[in-house]
Amino acid sequence: MRIAAEEPFPGFYGDGKDGEKWTLVSQSQIKKVRKIWAREQYKNIERTQREAEDEARREKNIEEAKKVKIQLDPSLPDPVKIKIREAKGHRGKRVHLYGWVHHLRRQGRSLMFILLRDGTGFLQCILTDQLCHTYEALMLSTESSVHLYGELRAVLEGKTAPGGHELHVDYWELVGDAPAGGLDDVLNKESHIDILLENRHLALRGDTSAVMHCFRDYFLSNHYVEVIPPTMVQTQVEGGSTLFAFDYFGEQAYLTQSSQLYLETVVPALGDVFCVAQSYRAEQSRTRRHLAEFTHIEAECPFLTFDEFMDKIEDLVVGVCERILKSHVAPIVLELNPPILLCRFPAEIKSFYMQRCADDPRLTESVDLLMPGVGEIVGGSMRIWNYDELLKGYQREGIDASHYYWYTDQRRYGTCPHGGYGLGFERFLTWVLKRNHIRDVCLYPRFVGRCKP
């Protein structure tokens, strides 16, 4: 702070010490500050000049790059258009691939490495000389879409690359550019969770999940038949308090909580059946393992006992995990924590359709599969297959049986002991990948307070 000092000289006053409010700044201190200020001013001038020179150099490089044109070499053999997953069978051949720039690394002015992603895998691509000098190459950023032509070669001994091969590019084209910096300017490890969720459509661009394929492979190889049930219903399975209701042409309807009832109806025609469908729960749950919309993998099997039913659930988890560990995603599954089976739950806390235990009618032939760190991922039971017992179940829960006539009829026309289960796919992924929150493994998570994008 500058004020009038004692006569005859003006001076500078700063914060005082030892109880004094102000103290006079010495001339040596003023001189020191002036030197620092002059040095900073000089640095600013140097920085401004350097930035201007860099910008001029950049503009010159851009103008020169615009003059560089590359063309397909007609003397080269015609390329084979392939996906990255097919690359191994085309080593030593000229190929044509397309995809997105997942990673980009420039090494000097005449060497560029692109990690290409096409949804079926990743491929390292090498560009040299004129291919790196074009305007498109100079401005290329991650997430741009490109066409690449070149020869597939196995990597040299001691080197590594995805798939054990790389593409030596002889020609390429830019299909669609991306903003400078790619996704790194929008999403990174430090991004707030709300930013990640708002830009979920961009965050999805990365490794894909092979787990759903493993589930379908398990079911189909064990001769289950896949069916497609409706998602708009007028019945309830898990209680009316968690239903999403809507007007259906003047009638009350709901988004399905589970496809179980519909699966049971096709068992007499198809035997063991399964479905992969969306289920909806209007639960006011703000936990790390709850979603309002989730992928529900459900199955129903006829003519089996409760012990055989539990064996089927165990076989499902073991069979799918074995397939995962044999797939290309095995490296990210570092350790699978052992599951726990809880069975024979009290009837009063379970649904109306669950079979009572013969040795203790207070209990049900039900089972939950619990995974450490996640909780329940599978819930299942033997189903009531006696007509009169099912009617008592409706009455106990206060359900109008007339709305379920199509379900009740299964107990009138050739009934049999049967059971089924439902698995939350996102919870299974949370366990397999050891993630802390279920939203991290969901395509577009829906939970309390979020229904976008």
C-alpha cells in the first residue's frame, strides 16, 4: 500500500509486525521487487514472441501440409476388406480396414502410430513419410474415423501389439474428424461422475463386453430356447409398490418387473427356456447396486427338484465364468470372489408363486446367490404347480386372479414341477470386474434422479 510517508519523502507501507498496523518498506526491498517485476515483464515479452513464432510456424506447416496429396498405388494388389477380428488369417496380405482412432502417437515428423478400434478388436497401424505429412494427418485426433490400407505383418520378435500383428499402411483416408484432443478434453480419470454420466455416449467408446455372449453361449449349448417376452404388462410379480405405471390406450399398464410369468407359459411348448430383456423397478434406492432399469437374464426349467434347481444355478455361474476366462476379456478378470447360496426363505417375505417346502410349509423352496461386494445377483425358486395352492397364493397377497388367468391355466393343462431364476446382468458384471458402482458397467444407467442421456 502506497501512502504519504514522513516528510520529506513519500514511501511504501506494508503489513506491520510486533503489533504495528503498518511498517515502512525499505528501499532495498523496493529495489528487489522492481527487479522481480522487470524480470517477469521480460519473460512475458519472450513468451509472447515465442508463442507468435510457434503460431506462425504452425500456420506455415498447415499450409504446406495442404499441398501434400497422397494417392492409391495402382501397382499394389487389390486389398481385402476385413474386420480386425479376422486379421490373423490375412497376415502377409494387403487389406482394407476401417474404424476409429483409439490412441494416437506421433514420433517425429515422419512416423505415426494409430491404435485402430472397429468394435471387434484393436489393431496397431504404422504410418510413415508422406502419409504423415498431409493436412489430415497433421490435424488427426483420437476418435476420428478412418479408412486404412496396407499389409498385415506379424510383429517382430521381442515386440508386442494387439493380436500379435500390425498394419503397415500404404494409403489412408479420413472419414470423419473429431475435435482437437479427442475425448481427453471432455473425459479423463479426474472427471466428476456427473460429467461422465452426462457424456456417457462418449465414455462408451472403449473396450467392449464379451460377457453377454458367454451367457447366450451357455444357454444355447445347453439346449435352452430363447424367447422374447413383452415389456408392457398388466400384472405384477415383485409387488405393486415398485411398478412404473402408464396409460395404455385408456387402461392401466406397467413396465415389466420380470418376465418370469410369461416364460412359465412357454415351458410346456419349448422345455428349458431363457430370455434377455429389460426389467424396471420403481424403487427409491440410492445405493451403488440399484438401477431403475436393468438387463434381466431369466430362465425356467421343467421336471426338476429343488436340489437339481440349485445345481442349475451353480452350473450357470460356473459355466459362464469358465467361458469368460477363456475369452479375450480374461486378463481384466483378475480374481473372482467365491459366491454364497442362501436358500429356503420364509414364505411371508417371498412372492405368491413360490413353492412351499414339504417338510416345513413356513419356508419356500427359494434361493438367492450372493456375491461379495455386490450382494444378490440371482434370485430363484421352485414355482407352485398345484392349482389350488396358487389360488391361495393370490388370495394371501390380495391379487385379483382374473388378471392372471393365462398364468393359472398352466396349472390346469398338464402341470409339472418346475423352477426358474433371474440374474441381474449389470450386478454380475460389477462382481466379475470388481467395480465399486453398478453404473460403471451399465450402458446408459437409469436410477433415481437420472433418465438421460
